[in-house]
Amino acid sequence: MDEPREVTIARAWLGTPYVHQASTRGAGADCLGLIRGVWREIYGTEPETPPPYSGDWAECGGAEVLWQAALRHLRAVPADAAVAAGQVLLFRMREGAIAKHLGLVSDPGGSRFIHAYTSHGVIESPLTRPWACRIVARFRFP
């Protein structure tokens, strides 16, 4: 079975260094930058320019800016639907904080994901229980 195009594109970003607010394959990306890069390769131009944002995963209060942007441009996956390759994951890294981390499911069984991680760059990680319990929403590309 062929992997979804989104996964193939994201795999090409593996090894890209972590750079906050960047989105250039091979040069630098953060988690949003990775998803933006996948979007550009599929659709050409991005649907909007993200506003400046902090890299603080523990940022509390305020609006769920990343979640709202995902709802504008991606398709929400129902909570009871199976986790599938190519889905975009939105994580809340700390209770009471806003959701600020993204990844892309990279295998058909939903046990791995690709994301840009501080000090590690774009990597593929196991979707372990500590990661999975932080997922607050899933999306797919339109």
C-alpha cells in the first residue's frame, strides 16, 4: 500500500534543523513550518501568513490561534475515527496551556509521527502514550 502524499513529503523534511518560525526544508523549520511546507508542496501557496508566535509550549490563556487556523484550512477528523497516516495532530503539551504543537501521522497503524522538535529538528517519533494523551484534535489536508 502506498503511503499518503503528505507522509512522503514530510519524510523529505527529516533531518531539517529546528528553527523557530522557519519553514524551509533542509535549512530550518518548527512544527508549524513543517506542516506549512507540506501544504506548499501540495497546493502551491499558503492560505495565510501566520502571525508571530512564541515557542513556549507552556503558554497559558489566550486564544487557541493554532487550533482556529487548523479549522480554517484543514478538515477536522472526528474523535471516534481511526488514527491514520497523513493526519495532522494538534497537541496540548501542558494542562491549562494552549495547544501549540503539530505533527503528522506517518504510518498506517498510527504508531509514529513526524514533527519538528526543539533541539532535534524534524524527526520521526513513536506515538507513545505520553504523546497520544496530549492530542486535542486531528485534521486531514483538504
